[in-house]
Amino acid sequence: MIVLERSVPLDRALKGMADDARATESSALIAVVDDEGRLCGVVADSDVRRHLAADGALTAPIGTVMRHDPIAFAVGTPLDAILRGLPSELARTAHRSRHLVDKVVLVDEDRIPRDVVDLRQLLEQRVAVNRHVVIIGLGYVGLTLALVMAELGFRVTGVDNDEGVVATLLEGRSHVHEQGLPDMLLRQLGKQFQPTTTMPEDGDVFIIAVGTPFPAGADAPDLSALEASCVMVAQRLRRGGLVILRSTVPVGTTRQVVAPLLAAGSGLEAGTGFHLAFAPERTVEGSALQELRTLPQLIGGLTLDSLESTAALLREVSPVIVRTSTPEVAELAKLTNNAYRDVTFAFANQVARIGGDHDVDAFEAIRAANQGYPRGQVPLPSPGVGGPCLTKDPLILAHSLAGTSAAGDLLSVGRAVNAQMPTRIAQQVVRALGRGGVDPAGARAVVSGLAFKGEPETGDLRDSPGVDVARSLQALGLTVVGTDEVAAPEGIEQLGIEAGRLPSALVGAHVLLVVNNHRSHQNLPLPAFAELMGDAPILFDGWGLYQARDVLAAGFACYLSYGVERWSSR
Ligand SMILES: NC(=O)c1ccc[n+]([C@@H]2O[C@H](COP(=O)([O-])OP(=O)(O)OC[C@H]3O[C@@H](n4cnc5c(N)ncnc54)[C@H](O)[C@@H]3O)[C@@H](O)[C@H]2O)c1
């Protein structure tokens, strides 16, 4: 999309139009904006011709060439509504022929241009909605996408080789905790959505969303599920079919791993015989359904046709498309998002560690650094960084670092800083117990908030720092009870941690550790909790949710946080 201000001279705009036409292999359209960035006109090839035919100058500002009152639709307008609304828009804006319009601008609520859509693509997209979509892998990513597409009217078959997953779904139960998902499943099961363990005979679009884990101690991600999926898809791929890779992968995987496997198994050439694109998932667990409909879809196609076929399909899911010039750019962009977050959290946790070494309150130091300062807000420390994505994507990105031993690079060091937090917290708690005269071997700890994050809430216990805190305490001899507002108690027990609930789990406990930021932790009845606990109770505050003085006033003997150990004087 080219967006230019009214004052830009036509000759400069023409260069942008030529580049755009080359990149999109269609006619160019400039969105012209006023001083506040709002759409006020458009310039298409025909407007330039009209201007030059009337002896207009090449140096004229595009504000004098543009067509006023352009056709624009709100970002998020469904495809059918755009196609239905076009004739009246054309009539209203006095276009003589609909052939003059082959692109329309999408604007946000402030009339800021966000995307330009090609009408040919929209018509192609109408065909796309009638296609049979096969999604391989029904985990968080595959299941949420499958049900959103089913709700949009696509016929979706979900294939998962885990019989338990498919059996649960066929009973109408979701194995994934995501707000709104169970209702969607009940609405679509047996209608637009069919879960199965075997590949269907036909399929127009194949979306691969299987796991790409980075096993502990390994030096490369495990792509075996991805490779097996490619072999399965290749057997069903027909000429003109579309394959979209959704899983997170090392840079180069779409072209070097996926394309050859699909080509070998199907006998078709990647890019000409079938379309192939990388379009990563970037939603956050807990708000996945909402974010799937709003986040920009990053797409890198093997060819321009692969890119546009994928854009036509995914535009139905989310209105804004970010096209990248190659699949590798999209692969790197996806990894960049998650690795950047992990590194910035590692920075905050490194500050926490320094605070601990010098008895300086790390929360206070970082809040002071951020206050009123306009550059680079530092995140706050936490008991570590968890979940299935942030714990492995930096390692996948580090693995993409050519010719370097991964161990010493920024990404792996950041990972290690975050991964050390749970052990350090357990050691800090044990030291405080000793100072309070309690033998850690006989002590009882309640670890509250075992899911890997509290906000947005999830019940996902995978790679959770809270679980690691509990395990580290167990290793140091404490009896540990784990609680969580969302995660199922059976899931906690399966990890070898006794599951309990607040407040009953606190009876006779020596320490309460708050290890995620679930909203239930905001207003805990601390005096009642201290009352239930054993003598000289300790509270570890992993998210800076409480003031030391309030905790001590509530009856706790000790407040612990990063760089803080404060004891009651009573
Ligand atoms: N969880 C997230 O929030 C998230 C967000 C963005 C990206 N991702 C990425 O998306 C991918 C999937 O993540 P996930 O969390 O949904 O994984 P997941 O482990 O929850 O689900 C993967 C599913 O694929 C199935 N599977 C594995 N091999 C298969 C095969 N050969 N055929 C059919 N099914 C197969 C598994 O049984 C499982 O149910 C990963 O690459 C991940 O990094 C995840």
C-alpha cells in the first residue's frame, strides 16, 4: 500500500506507483492523506492519464490530481459486504464505470488507511470461502483456527494423529482452554468442522499447525511432526492446491524442508504446481479467538500467486495482511516477535538478580527508571518466562544463527537468565526459612498460580516457571502444594505436585509464593491467609503485587521479593 500526503509532487508519486505495480503485478493505487493522516483521496493510473492529457504538470502536487471522496470500507468489513456495497458506493461517488475501480482502500475508525484490497482478489476470495480446508494438528493453534474458519463458513476438516485429542473433540469437549472455544466447538462439530485421525481424500487448502518443539538439551528443533505432515499432505495435494505452514520454524524451513517434501510426494513443482506460503500464528493464549480476528496476518509466499492465494483466504479471518517479499522474511519476523520479548524479560530478570545481590528492591528500581522517562520502558521482573512459545522460539532463532555456537549468543543467554529464576527463588525462600528458624526439610509451601501466565488467563501448565518453582522447592526438601484458578487439579497432580485450593491449602503452611499475575492475586485477603498459616508465615511476591508494609501488617512475619527480605519487628 502506498500512502502519500497531498503535497507530494506527481513525479515522485509515479515512481512509487511503478514499484507498487511491479510488486503486486496489478495497477497501482495511492491513498492520499491529509495533514492528520486521514484518507482524503486516491490516485490511480487513470487519474494520472487524465491529468497529463489535460496538460497538467509532472511537478503538480498529487492533491490536485487525486480523485476526492474515494471508495473506502472499514477494516474488518466482511468480503460479501464489500462486494454488495460496491455498486451503491460507485453510484454515490459518481463513477461512470465499475471497470475504473479495481482496488478499494480499507480505513480504520479514524479514517487512517490500513490496507488496499484488489477487487480481483476479493472475487477470488469468494471462491476461497467455498474451499475445503484441511488443518493438520489440532493443538492450540490448529483448533482455534479451525473453529474460527468453520464459523466463517469454510468446510474444515481437522486432522490430528492423537486419538485421545480427536475422541475428546468428537464428544464435543475441547482439550484446549480458551474462552469461547467450547461453545464454538458445539456449534460447528459435525457441521462445518470435522475432527479426524485420518487425512480426508480431498482438500483444496492444507494448513500445517503441528508442534515444533525444541527438546531440552538438543541443539536443533524437532521438525519430525512437520516432516510427517508434509508427507501426508503431499499424497493429497492436487495441481493448483494451496499449502500454508502455520507452525513456528527456523528461517529457511518453508523453502528448504517443506517445499521439497511436498514436491517429492506429489510429483508437482512448488510454486507452479501448487502454492506454498508461510503464515505464522501470533495470537496470545487466553485471547486467541479475539486476536485471530484482529492481528495482522504475516504472509510470505514462495511466489506472488502463493502469497495472494493465502492473503485471499486469511483476509476472511483477519482484515489486515502484511505481505513479506519471501517466506524467509515472515519466518524471521515471527521468531523476532517472541525472541525479542524473551530477551527483554531476561533483561528485567537480570536486573532482579543484581537487586538480589545488593539488597536493592528491583521492582522499585525499574519503576523509578521508567517513571516519566520517554525512551525504552523496561518490563518488570517475574519468576521466569514460560509457555510453549517464548521458551523455545528464541532457541529456534538462535539455531538460525549461521556459523556460531548457539551457547554464547544473546538469545540463548537471555533464555538461560529466565530459566534460572525458579531455582534462585526457591533458594531465596529456603534461606529466609532458615533465618526464621524453620527447617526447610519439614516446611510446607503453597505455590499459587501454576499456569504459565495469569493475564490473559490460561490453564496451560506447559513450561511454566511456577511449576519449576514448585519442583525446585521439592528438590530442596519442602512439601509443596500447587494451586491455580484455571488449570485443572488433575493436570497439576500429573506433574507430581499435590493440587490444592486457596485458602484451605494454606492451613499450617510456612510459605505462600505468588508466582503468576492472575487477577485473583490482586486482592488476596492477606490477614485471613496469615491467620491460617503456621507460625512466622512468609510471603514471596513474584510479580510486585503487594507492598511489604501491608503484608507485614497483615500478620506475615516476612515479605520476600527480588532484592527484598523484610521481617516484621514483632
Ligand atoms: N500455543 C501457542 O499459543 C502458539 C502460538 C503461536 C505459534 N505456535 C506454534 O504453532 C505450532 C503448534 O503449536 P501448538 O501449541 O498448537 O502445538 P500443540 O502441541 O498444542 O499441538 C500440535 C498438535 O499436532 C498434533 N500432531 C503432531 N504430529 C502430527 C501429525 N503428523 N499429524 C497430525 N497431527 C499431528 C499433535 O497431536 C497435537 O495435538 C508450533 O510450531 C508452535 O510453536 C503456538
